Amino acid sequence: MIFITVKFKVRPEYAEDWLTLVDPFTQATRKEPGNLWFDWSRSVDDPNEFVLVEAFRDGPAGEQHVKSDHFQTAMKAMPVALVERRRSSTSRSRVTTGREWASSRCRRAVDRPG
């Protein structure tokens, strides 16, 4: 899984319309077969800052995303509304099922008695 967070500092005159501006991009990305989630949040401290939390099944799914027409269109449309965009973090991890997690926790408990 690839997990990404990005902070978008939006110009004040675009802040109220930001989610409408990015809605076509958001909806298209959510329909990608490798997309796990694509969610926006607005900062409680700064009404002009939005955080995008997104995840893709694997590297090829992430690569397909950045090569998509809707990604290219969004990258051309967004800059007019932005003060800055910062990638906060990107991480790759293996998705663990609930059963796998519980099993690993039980093994650790057995390995560390008392």
C-alpha cells in the first residue's frame, strides 16, 4: 500500500470553493481500481489549509494515478488557487488483516511471558 498526505495552502479568495474546484479530480480518483481512499480535510487552525489523505493499493496503482488524464488536468487547474503545496509524507506498507494483526499480537504475548 502507498499512503500519501499532502497539505494545500489555498489563496483566501479560493478557500470556500476549493472542494468544488477539486471535486472532479476527487471523484475520478476514487473510481480508480487501485485507489483505497482519497479524502480531504480542512484545518481547524487555518481555514485556508486543506489536507489530502490518499492511499493506493501498490506502486503500479500510484503510477497509474499520476499518469491519468484527471491527474494531469488537476495539476494544471490547481496552481491558480494555491499559495503552496507540500507533500507531508509518503509511505509504503503492507496491509495487515485483522486476523494477521491479532495473530502477531498473540505470538508476541507468548514470546514475552509474564
